Amino acid sequence: MYRSHNCGQLRATHINTEVTLSGWVQKSRDKGFIVWVDLRDRYGITQLVFDEERTSKTLIEQAQNLGREFVIQVKGMVIERASKNPNIPTGDIEILVSELNILNEALLPPFTIEDKTDGGEDIRMKYRYLDIRRNPVKESLIFRHKVTQEVRNYLSKDGFIEVETPYLIKSTPEGARDFVVPSRMNEGQFYALPQSPQTFKQLLMVGGMDKYFQIVKCFRDEDLRADRQPEFTQIDCEMAFIEQEDILNAFEGLTRHLLKEVNGVEVEKFPRMLYDDAMRLYGNDKPDIRFGMAFGELNDVAQHKDFSVFNNAELVVGIAVPGGNSYTRKEIDKLISWVKRPQVGALGMVYTRCNDDGTYKSSVDKFYDQGDLAKWAEVTGAKPGDLICVLSGDKNKVRAQLSALRMELAERLGLRKPNEFAPLWVMDFPLLEWDEDTERYHAMHHPFTSPKPGQLELLKTNPGDVKANAYDLVLNGNEIGGGSIRIHDKETQSLMFDYLGFTPEEAKEQFGFLMDAFQYGAPPHGGLAFGLDRLVAILGGQETIRDFIAFPKNNSGRDVMIDAPAPIDDDQLTELSLKLNLKS
Ligand code: ASP
């Protein structure tokens, strides 16, 4: 028996009990005649004491030779600690060791295994198994387990069945680039790893499994923007014989359950916002509504004066920064430089100070009088003491820029509180999105999403205006889930492929299996998928997903621990009938 108890378990009630513990040496303190060792395992830390007087000299020598992270087993008596440590649960006791076995020695770890470590990100990723011994990472993984456990409990209770779908599938254009896997048995042919189980879950609906879920890995070969992973996990769900309202209710229920069980937070019914309103009011399809600072569109009150910058702009739009009038000139200049950084890309920023006495002072006083500026304040909801920041230009660009500024200022003002949760449904996304590169419309969500009833005709004349039965669940400024009501008849699906620029042959080759299935009695269906990694991170009060993934990849998509990806042998290539044609 390696252990009778774990290292987080013993209390004063165990005093005078003989115990056996196993774990890692966290650290030791050597006073010559007495040695203390902190023994650590997943459950906590227990202090061991080796005492020349009370045990033996050889034992103390053994203890003195223990290195950090040695794996040891000890037997001994639980005794009361002379100086108690109120900071740890086992702080009332220690173990007077009578026997020590070294189970395995350890090299000196390349960084300290402490909550606050001296190891940088790269080295911690290379030795991730050591990093996982640290409390913050360990706790994050345990937290993730708790979330997935609650997801399974809730959905199973609600009648959902977890079904696995294949990882070796066929390459289909779902939006991102596929990872492909060569097939040895089928020369010259490739599988693709799923970007999501989308078509399979729809086929499960045709198969009559009317409530499906799966906690599943998805793979997308995208250039990795900050905090994305090439493989990530979804809570993937689909339901049949439902309307949009049923889906929203089901998954609002799940999210509310998680917030309650995991965070102890009760949330009211989730507000809903149309996509168009989200863009107009927050410049963003995933607005953080924990705080105000909604956009005020100023075209009506700021154009047609003598200020040509505004007159020539498609959109003039501002936000009121609470208490912002206290910013010094220098601070405002810094803000202007911030919005002009290439990452944000604004050409400049106009501002108006809202003085406590109700007067205004703006950077464009030459063109606007007090009455004009009072209208700006009214539209942006600015109060005395606030600062109105105004950007102008191309509508889409300027919305994105002001949205970035809004988030930055909220961060600086401490308005993005990690322990506050503000979920929101964003509804009625556009069906299609114009792609500048290919000069074509693409499905904004995916090609299986149905247009809003009665809008199919509009596809011919104003494709960009067609709205979809598509919805996103947003939490604290992050999209945590998204889905749609699907097309479930062959004609509409073929029509959709046609509008998306697929020839009938291409559509048949890539999605023939789905359209065939639709001819055999496909029920109305729809669903959504949550991004589990991000959901867990946000519930955990953080925004970076890496700490919640046991073995994440870095920004270049590499696993630096196992050093992947890596070349393969010529023999393997030959077996796969592959020849390399490397660019460098
Ligand atoms: N498959 C979709 C996605 O990965 C989610 C859904 O429509 O259910 O975004």
C-alpha cells in the first residue's frame, strides 16, 4: 500500500494515528538535528518532520539528501505541530517520520513548482508535466472536469444522448482549412479531421436520435490568432422537432445550471439582442454588456457643419467614458495614439469634455457650438464629468475601432469584472457574408443554416440582407456558443449550395450524403455548439484558454513538449505514396 491517506487529508483529529503517505518533495528545511519536508500530492501539502532525538540519525541523513521533486513514501505518526500554519488545511499537524522510502529520484526541475513560478511560458510548456503539478494549472484542470461533469449531468437528465462521431472524415469547406490525413489503404486519398461534427449530428437527427450531444475535439487549420488552438473542444448539440425557441431555452438552461453549480451565481432570463442592434450599439457581434458605454450614432447631429472629416464619413459615432473628463490632456493624447495603432487603425479621434457645470469643451470647438455638443452628449448618454470619444469613417471599420476602444477603456476602468456574468443571446445573424478575397458570398455560419422564413426569395436580389435562423450565446464579451436552425429539405439545401457558388456536381460530391439523407424523412432540426475551452476559462474568471488545456499548442501550432509536428521517415512516406515538395 503506497498510502493510507493523501497529503491534503490529515487534521488534528488524526493525531496519534500511524499513517503512510506518498508524494513529491516540495521543499525541505534543514536545521542539522531536525529536518522538515513539505510533501505534496494532488490533494495538498503535509509537513513531515525528521528528528534526531525522536527517530534516528540515519533517517535524518536520508532526509537531508532528498532533492526537490523526489518521489517518496513515508510512514509515521500524526503529531500536533508546535507552530501551526493556518494557511493550509493540514496546518495543525505534522508527521513524525519513522520510515522513508525513495520511490524515485528527480532531476532539479527547470522552474520552481510554486503557485508563482520563475518559469516563463515556453519552458513551462516544454515541461508541461511539471507545470501541471503547480496549483493554478492543476486547479484549472480540476475546474474543467467539474464543468464537463455538470454538462453531462444536465444534458443527460434532459434526455440528451452522448454519441461519438468519427474523426477520420471527408474534407468539406466549412469555413476554415481542414487538417488532412493520408490514407495508406486508399492510395492518393485523404481523410480530413472534422472542423465540427456538423453533418454527422444532422444525420443523427435523420436517424431519429432527437437529442444529441457530444464533448468532442474539433480541428481547424487556421492561422492562430491570439488564444486559439488548432484542436479545441466543443460541447456539440443537436435537437429534432424543435423551433429556435426550444433550442434557446434548452441551452440557456444548461448555461444557467453551469453558472449556478460551478460559480454559485443565479442569472435571470438571458437578454436577447438582434445582430443589427449589437453592431449598431456596440460595434460588435459579441458585446460585453457588463457595462454601458453604448455607441451613439452622431451623423444627424455632427454632419453638415464645416468639419469635412465628419461630413465625408459614412458613420460618425461616439461613446461616453464615465468620469473621463478627469483625463489630462496627455492621457487623452495617449488614447488618441492608442486608437491610431495599426492594430486598431483609426485615423484620429475627436473628443468632448463634459464639464461639471454643464458646459462642453471639445477638440473641434471651431466647428461646433455648445448646443451642438449638448446633442452629442444626449445621443451618447454622456453626463457632466464624462468624456465623449468620437470616431468616424467607413461604417464597418469605425464600428470595429470604437468597439476596441470601448473594451480597452472598460478594462482600464475596471468595468470588466471577472466574477460578474452577463450572458446574452445575439440573434438573426446575416445568412451570408461577403468575402473580399474571393469576391464571393460565404455562409456566415455554415451552409446548412436556414434563412429566416420568407427570406429565401431575397437571396436572388439582396443576398447580403438575408437574415438567418442563427444565434450566438455571448458571455462577457466572448462568443461561447453558436448555432442555427438547419435546412432539412433537399431542394432548399441544393438552392443554398447554388447561391454559395457550388456547381451541382461539387455539391453532390461534397454533400451528396446529406442531401440523400434529406430524401429519407429528415425531421426539422437545429442545434448549437459551445466552445468548451473558452467557456471553462470564462467561468474560471480568466480569458486565456491555455491553462485550462492539459497539453496546449503554442501560437505556431506546435506542441513543444513532444516536438510536434515533425517530419516522418521516407519509409512512411513511401507507404503512404507521398512525395514531398517542400518550399524551403
Ligand atoms: N457546427 C457549428 C460550429 O462549429 C455549430 C452549430 O451550428 O451547431 O460552429
